[in-house]
Amino acid sequence: MRALLFLLVSAISLLLTACGTSTHVDEYRVSETRLPVKASEKIVIMGRRHAGEYETEPDFIDCIGNKLVTGGQVAVMPEQQFLDSLYPWFEPRTAPLGLKRMGGMMRDPLIATRIRKLGIRYMIWVDGNTETTEKNGGFSCGLAPGGGGCFGFASWDKNSNYEAIIWDLSKLDEKGRVKVDSKGSSYLLAIGAPIPFIAQVQGEACEGIGTRLQSFFSSASQSRE
């Protein structure tokens, strides 16, 4: 019994040490000057959806939006509210994948008027997703007359890779890009009851990309416009 307890404690200590994440963030800025945002202006953060091939997770888009709002620099319009207001122009098959296409859409008076009424100054397109890249091990659970439980060990790796591109809709130009790559390994140890050790890969990616995006913008009180 003591040997089993020692094994369990040793395994948990090892897993807590190994269960971290590695996150790398790169950015590109057109100018070192912060992007001005007036009190009446908003940002919308959009996830790429390529006609059913894949989509950037909506909860990740919400996470970045919450990070920007918490930073107090800007007002962020919820993605779904924007999509509903501009339906069907930002559906997967019609959404602009580049500034040239966006410029063409903005020449349509109906689209341009709706965007202006919503107060959208900047659009941030986020492309990417979180994938499970490798799985190993396994465990089983069962019932016995004297009780039951699980036994085994499983691990899996996850990789979050995202890029955010900032468009200024008033000038129809790109203001910058932020890329984040976050990796981590998660484990499930089962000696009686399953004990999970989950690497917060997507959360770390949101923190990394959200913090960098915060630094791009200045609030209305900081802006000289």
C-alpha cells in the first residue's frame, strides 16, 4: 500500500512538472504609433470559416474579445451580433479573405452604411485552431465485488496556432499582425480514480495574442484624433 502511494505521489509530482505549455508570440506593426479608437468606435473580432473545411473556434474569438475589453482600451462588438447585422455578407462563402475584396464590399452603399452605423473602425480576422497532434497510452475501468476503479495512463499533445490581422476599415489598410504558437502535453493517470493533468494550451494562446493586441490600441482619452 505504501509502495503504491509512493508511486502515485511520484507520478503526480512528475506530471505537474511536465504539464506546462510553451508559447511563442510574434508581431508585425505598420507603425509604432498606437491605433486610435474614438469613444464612438468599436472593434469586431472575426474567426475564419472556410466553407465547412474548418473554423476558428468561437470560444477562442470570445476569449480574445474579453481580453481586449478587460484591458480597457476599446469597445468590442460580439462576433455573432456583427454577423447577424451584416447577414449574409460575412458568411463562410461570401466573407472577404483579403483587403481587396473588403474594399469591393465597402463600395456597396448598403454594406458601408451598416458598418458605419455599427461604429466598426477596426476588424480583426483571426485564422487558426487548436489541434490534438499525438495520443499515447490508455486506461480501463471496471467493477469488482470488492469495489471498482480504473487503471492506466494516457497522454496527448495539443498545438494552438493562430494569426490575427488588423484591418482599419476607415482607410482600408492593414495595421498589423500577431501570431501565436502554443504547445503542451496533457496526461490522465488512473490508479483507482482517474486524475487528469490538463495543459491550458488554448488559454495560453488567448493570453498571448490578446495581450499583444491590447498594445496596438489607444483608448479615446489617449487618442489625439
